[in-house]
Amino acid sequence: MTRALAAVGAGALIVGAGSLAMDLFGPSLPYRMPDAMDCALDSDEFLRFLSIVTDGTIRRCRIARLRNGAEFYPAEIGAIRAAQRSVNLEYYEFSPGEVAAAVLDALVERARAGVEVRVIVDAAGSFGTPSSFFDRLRAAGGQMRWYNPFRVQTWQRVNNRTHRKLMTIDGTTGFIGGAGIADRWLTGTRTSPPWRDTVFRLEGDMVAGLVSSFSENWLECAGEILSGSKQFGLTAADEGPRGFVVISTPHGGGTQARILFQALIQSARKSIRITTPYFLPDHSARRALAEAARRGVEVQILTAGPHIDHPMVRKLSRDSSRRLLEAGAELFEYQPAMIHAKLMTVDEQWSVVGSANFDHRSFALNDEVNLAVLDSALAATIEGDFRDDLRESQRLTLQMLGKRTALQREVEVVEEAVQRES
């Protein structure tokens, strides 16, 4: 019996380790863009190119940056309370607490007033949230669905999660960013300061892309096509920067988000600045970033430091960053709190914001939603925040990483094996 239990335990460890390796490293497609675009990155030609390869519709909208929970939660709750026709929410994490209670109160009040309220919550990301938490919303006439709940008939898709964080109000106002619905973004905990994050408020045509993203998952969760006049109060806008929403879901091992990041990184001529909580680039992304640094592009990457919620990821991130440091890229770790924002700017012109982390899970396993915007003013705002965050960060050096460890060699072996099988 002892030997049998030991064998079961060893098997569980092997399966768990294998699952973790797959989540972190692959398999992924070998992304390459052999023919560089020779047009300016702020040209109509390049904008059309990016929108075509990512299947995004070019639209305009007004965009406001909301920094940290003290700014974005009041804005989101205020927008819900002002809703007249419809409210759609989709979140990976919706955890009971002060923030969730305030959001739920606003949703319940609007549902009772006749507003169509629909909520999608990921079953894994909100594993600790009981279904009964949403009973008040259901009783008020709102609808709530779990994304990919744990059932026998869906076990083969258990690793596919919706990591999207979005909200749409009346089809005319939207929110997109990295933050979920939880107190950790506002008050923190006894041992962890409030998380650093960024959310963006959209007003105008581009909200249609967020409605499309929500509609895709609502069909999966509820078996209903989102329809009705209350959902589609969209009007044409002729002001605001141009851009498009990138709806990303894993089919065939690749995603539109991954295409977007690869194309922008390989097209960069001046600068690439990335903020991501978990920096675990695949082989293609690491090679593209290293090549950019070698051709003179300023490559700066800001990731989570000592307050990271997954310490092993920080260790793996440091080990996988060695080659980028050797190529001339700069890497920083944020010190005051967990940084959870997902941001990228390229050549001070393009901005990519949304839910995708710079890791395999976001690029190949999760449903994600991102916004790509061509606007130097928005890029300047994001880069201003980036500079502020760098002042509270520690720059990594090769000396800090020390000699290549056994773990680093094992990671490289796994990556090379996965790359051969991709």
C-alpha cells in the first residue's frame, strides 16, 4: 500500500510538472515575419497591415487612461450606475470583498431598473467565488454565466480560460485593461500593498470590438447570440485616435494577440517598452526582442519584483532574460507592489493595452482581448507612467543573475524540445 501511494504521488508530481511546463513554455508556433514592412509605422499602410493580420476592424474612439484601483473602480461603478440599456462584464477574477460588493450592488440596481445585465466569470480564475454570490443579481433579472465550468464533458478544454477583463455600457462606453474585480487592486492585504495596474475607458466606435469579444464568449457560455436594440447603441465617430480591438482565442496553437506583438516588435525602429507581470517570452519573441536590441532599438521591459504572486515565475523570468540582457535589452523589476499592468508602446506611436500577459498561457491558451492604438498622445501618457514606474524599480544585470544555473539549463532544454515539436 505504501509503495502504491508513493507511486500515485510521484505520478501526480510528474503530471503537475508536465502541466506547468506546458503552461509556461509551449507548444507554440514559430512566429516569424521574414518580410519587414518598409512603410512608416504611423502610415495608413502599416495601420491597414496590422488590422488585416490580426482581423481587427479600424475604428476611432476617445480613450482615457485610469491608473490604479483608486481611479478605475469609481469610474467603472459610475458607468454602471449611469447605464440606460445594457451592461456586459467579463472577468477572469471576480472575488468577494469590498470592490465586488460595490460592483454587484450597482449591477443589481440597474437590473431592477430594466437594464439588460450580463456577466461572464471564469470558473478557474474565480474558483473561490461561490455561485450563490450572484444570486442577488439573478433575482433582480440579471444574467450570470461561468466560463468553462469544471464538468466531465468539458475536461479536454479545462486549460482554456477566459482571461479577458472588459466592460461595455449601452454599447457606447467600454473599459479594458489588466485588472479584475477584487480588493487586491484597491486596498491590498495585510502583507501585500494594492496592486499597480492600468485600465482604459473607451467612448466611441471602438467599443464595438469589446461588444464583439463579449458576444463570442456569451455564445459559448449561454448558447445565445447577443442581440437586441439595447446592446447595439453604436454610432459612427469621426474623432479620437484610430485603432482596433484584437480578439484572441486559441485555435491551432496561435492567437491574434501573438501576431500583433510579433509584428510590432519586428517592425520597431526606435523603442519598445513593455510592462507585464509575468515575462516569459517564447523562443520567437525572445529572438525578436534580442534582434531589435542589436539593431539599435531601445528595448525596455518592466516586470514584477519581490511582490509577485507567483515567485517561481519570477525565477524563471530572470533565467530566461539572460540572453536579452546579453543582446543589450534593459529589464527592470517593480519594487513597491505587485505590478499587474499589461502595456506595450512601440516607437512612441503605437500602444497595445489589454489583458494579455507576455507569456505562453496568454498567447496560446487563454481567451484574451487587447486594444492596439496609433496615437502619439496616448503613447506619451503610457510612457510617462512607465518612466514613473522605473523610478521605483530595480534594473537587472548579468552580475545579479550570476552564473547559468541547473534550472536555467533545464528550462532551455524544455524550450528547445518544445520548439522542435512546434
